[in-house]
Amino acid sequence: MALGIMATNGDVKGTLKKLDAVPSMVEKLSPEEDTVVHEFATLCLASLSTDFVCKAQIFDNKGLLPLIQLLSSPDPDVIKNSLEIIFNLVQDYQCRLAVHKLGGIPPLLKLLMSDFPVIQKLALQTLQNITTDKDTRNTFREEQGFEKLMDILNNMDFSDLHDDTLQVVANCLSDSESVQLIHNSGGLTKLMEFLLSPSIPEIQSNTVKCITRVAQSSESREVLHKQDVEKVLVELLSVADIKVKSSTCQAVAAMSLHLASKDSFRDLGVIPAVVQLLSSENLMLRAAATHALSNLTHSNKRNTLAVYEAGGHEFLVQQLNGNCPRTVTNSAATLCNMAGQETIRSSILSHGAMQALVEPLKSTDSQVLINTTLCLSVLARDKEARAELQRAGGLQPLVNLLRSNHKEVLHSACMAVSVCASDEATAVEMCKYGALEFLQEISQSVNRRSRFTKLAMVSLLNSNLSVKYSLTGHLTSSDIITDGFYDAGKARPGQRVLTLEELSKQPVNKNQPIIVINTAPDETVDVAEEEQGNPSEPDTSSKGGHRTPRKKKEEDKQKYEMQFESLIEKPSNTIEDVSLQILVEEAKESILRLSDEKEQYAALARLVSDVMGGAVEMEKLHKFSWMLHLSELKFQLQSNVVPIGLIKKGIYCHRALLFKCLADCIGIGCSLVRGEYNRAWNEVLLFNWNASNNQHSSQPRHYIVDLMHKPGSLLEVDTPAAVWYQTI
């Protein structure tokens, strides 16, 4: 008795622990001892059992069984003290299982009807811990535990116990098997009735949490749907209490994983009611409302339309700037679900969605980043949206996510990058922030590379052909060269390819010039008028290739000189290449009129060769002063950037680039391949003509176009002549 009373003091409890008093106290729990001994032995152990070491000692000294037996003691103090000890012990998983194995469920259930509220509450709190185990729940159900809980809930005299009771109910409903058995016995119906009966908000909120717990499995959701749980939840959304509304939104979110329930919620008017909650000042309620809308709109166009008609998208865009990660995550997910419909997407964008997404892109929360980038992937389908993202400064934080080690964040970021790279402007901007370098680094990692990272890389390169050619050394026939393309030479691994603007600002150096393409007509020059020439002038041709008349050559020379003088005054990255414009027009006139595809390529090759200094014999290649010519151009322009139309002495790489440019302009296909030592060539695909049956062969063949030595010759790929052209 003395020790039991003294043990409530902290210093005494510490001394008893040092004196190893637990085994002696456990011995006094035997049935042979008097009730008064039981009372004060349990009182002493109740104080000691709050300590982790003492709890382990009670369990190791087999104290749990006599404590369970004492739950049937005639003395309420013994019962209360024993319950306290058991409650402290079952905080540990090992003890929770032991209570079930030692037959602790029946006496605990019996105590639910005790005349002492403190005993009832302790019994409920103990049951709340041990019913987290599935086997324990099975025994609990077999002992009609759920029915006893419902009896407490239906008794308003026990309203102070309802909160703890509902916690145990939630555990009982955590697996589909238990739900079905409880449903068959009418338990769910009773729970629904209790849910709608007048009650204090705290109890209603916890009851709804029980419904949410039930709705965690598809089988249980089906059971709840048959019970018309949707109608019950609709009514609860009109309750004034914020906790009830929040819990109800979570239940709606859980039930929305059931397809039929999604339609029921829409028909019952849940969506406008939930949308209204987005304007609440309560953070918890807004987070729950966005969660409900996220699940309601997932793969359901009619629900997304209902949210749109209720004005939900405007509120959701505002939520993207919130401080609650859950709210931002759910809002982004809902907007992503809605943005698949073009009309809704346009409206979302009109409310500033792209600017609102910039800040979440800087979040440290992985789920926020995943949902934000997925939302961005859908919204960025529109060109103006991509431009808006760029203006809002969103491309750099997006590119930074390519450094993430979180697999899903990286994948969703890659998807967003690939969509944003749909046009050259955003692709160039992302490359400026190092997107390609990050992706190249990822491609070297076995663990990080994936089809998503590959897609992002391909998309960036396809929208930035200048960088693609520098990095890969290859452009396909579907890669169409347009104005602004430049050849900066072969990039070293890991080296960022500078933009044309950056390159043009560098001081003149001794390196190879950067060759730029610009076919846009100069407003000050009427190219069409110039090219009309004199109608009476004879049309000379050779082997089907158009030859420029002498008078026209003189006029072009004068125009070239005029252009050259004017270019010296302009920034080299903004110049207009009049000579190239003339070449494009000449190619259109002379090449497209030829009916034979093979002759078209040959004629274009001769045109390119003539412009770039003509045919050069292999033995005299060292006398072809192309390097001096390019150096003079750089010096005269005072720039490292040279328009291709100014080059009058060009070698393989310059001729192949011009051939590709002209071919793309007039619409005939060819690829561009970079070799070593200023080598480059064009490959074309042709069907061979079979004279015996007067038909083309069924299998096309690849040819390299000779632009240097025998202009117009077509060398079949992998033959000695083609290999010689590529390597010698």
C-alpha cells in the first residue's frame, strides 16, 4: 500500500526502477493474494508502466496474463489500475498481439458496460490500439464487438464515449471482409442512421471518418454505394461546422474512386457545393475540397464540365499560390484533369494559370512538383501558353527539375519539357538554362535514364536543329532547316551550344566561322523583280541543270557586293542573306521543273557547286583557298558569324549545308551528316529504275550526293566510292 501510493511520485518511481521492483510487484498479482494487495500492486505497476524499460520488464515477467485475469476482479480500483497498465503496454506491437492470444478481448468488451465511465473509456482506448491487428479484429467481430459499439453509439447517455467508440469502429471497418460481415448484420445501416441523427459536430466528424475508412477498398465502396452513402454525404455538406465539412469532403474524395459514385455525386449537386468551399478561409477545408474535386474529375469529362460551369477553375488557379502543399497538389491535379478539354483549357489559361504554376515549380514537396509539371504538360499544348510561361520565368525552374533524383518528379518534368519544346523559342530558352546538358548527363546514368528523358531530349533537339546538328552531327530529311539555323561546329560532350546571339557577341577569333541561314526576303530588295530578268534573254542549260545567263550573273554580282557592304553595318545575327534568297528562287525555278527526281538532286548539286567555287579535283584540293576566303569574310564583317550566301569558296561542310538548305526550301528530301575534318555530306533516298520491266525497284537505296569533285554524281552508300567521299 505504501509503495503503491508513493510510486506516483517521480523520484520514487525512478528509485523503484533502479531497485528492480517490477518482478516483485508482478508476483503480487497472483489469484492467491488479497484484493487489497492486487489494488496497490497494480497501482504501483500503473505508475511504473509509463516507462519503456518497466513495460518490457512487466511483459518479460509474464505480467500480462494476470493483469487480463484481474479485469474480472470485483474491485473497480483493481480493474481500473489493471486497464491502465494494459493500455500502456499495448502501445507496443508485441503486447497488442499478446493481449489477443491471451484471451483479452472478451473481458475488455464486458467492461464496455461498466458502471464507471473511467473504466469504459480505458477499455475503449485499449480496444482502439489492439484492433489495428487483423486477427484481433476477427475475434472482436466474433465476440459481437461491433454490436456492442453500436449500442454505445445509440445510447445518448454515453455521448462522452462516442468519440473513442468511433475510433474503434473505424478500425473494425478497415478491411473489406469485416465491412461485408458488418453490412450483412445491418451494422452499416445503423451507422448511417447514427450519422444523420442529431449529434455534436465532433461526433459527426468522426463518424464520417469511419465512412472514409470503409471507402478505402473497392469492395467496401460498392457496399457503401448500395447503401446510398452519397445522399448522406450531400446532406452533411450543408452542416455549418468546418470539421464536419472537411471530413465529408474527404469521404467524397474516397467514394469518388467508385465510378458510379462519381455520377451520383454530380447528379446530387455535390460539385457546386464543394466548389463553394474553395473560397473558405479555413486551410483544412480548402485542402479537403480540392482533394474531393481532384478525385471527382479524374477521368470524368462530365464532372470536369460541372466544375467549370460552377466556376471552380478560377478558384483552383488561385489555390496554386497557397502555402498548403496538399491544396496546391490537389488543385494542380484537378486543373490537369479539366485542361484536356480545349474550351476549359483556354478559360483556365485566361485566369493566369501559367504564372500561377511558376511558384509551385520551385517547391520542395515531391507531390506538388509531380502534379504541377503534369498540369503544365497539358496546359502548354497551346503556343501562347508556352510563351506566357517563358515570360513568367517558368522555364528555368522547370529545367532545374531535370536534376531531381526523385524518379516521378524527373519523369513528369521530362514530359513538361517535351511539350514546352514544341516550338523553337521555348526550346532555345530551355537549352540556354542547360536542359540538354542535364539530359545528356542523365543519359549516361543507368538508373536515371528512361523513355521520358529520351523523349525530352528528342523534343528539344527536334525544335532546335542548330543544337541538334552540333551535338549529333545528323539531320534527317524530316528536319527542315529554317531561318535562324546556324552551324556552330561539332560540340564537345557536355559542352553547351551557345545561342546565335551569344556567338555573335564574341570578339573575332581564329576558329571556323559560324555559318548562318536566313532566307527571309529583304524589305529593301525586290527579289522577284530582280529574278524576272530580261524575257528575251536566252535560257541556257546543261544536263537538265539551270545555268544563270551572263547578264543575270552580273546583276547578282552587283547585288552581292551591295549586300556585303550593307551587312558590315548590321549585327551579324540579324542580317538578311540576299544572295541566299536569290539562290532559293533560282532553285525553285530550275530544279522543280525537272520531272526526274534523280536529275533534280544532280542539278541542285551542280548549282551548289557553282556557287561554292565549282568542282575541285582531289589532287588540287590543297590549292583551294577556302580557309583564306572565310577568314577574309570574318575580318570584313568583324564577326565570327557569316551568312552562307556570302561564301563563294566552300568545302564539303559548307556545300552540304547549302544543299540541305536549298533542298528543304524547295521541298525535296535529303539528310545532312557531319564527318571528320570539315567533311559533311547529304544522303538521299531513291528508287532505282529497272529498264527490263520499265518500273522502279521496290526497295529504295541511299545515295551520297557528290558536291565537291564530280558535282551531281550519286554515290550509293557503303560502296567504296561513297566511303572514299566520306573519309578521305
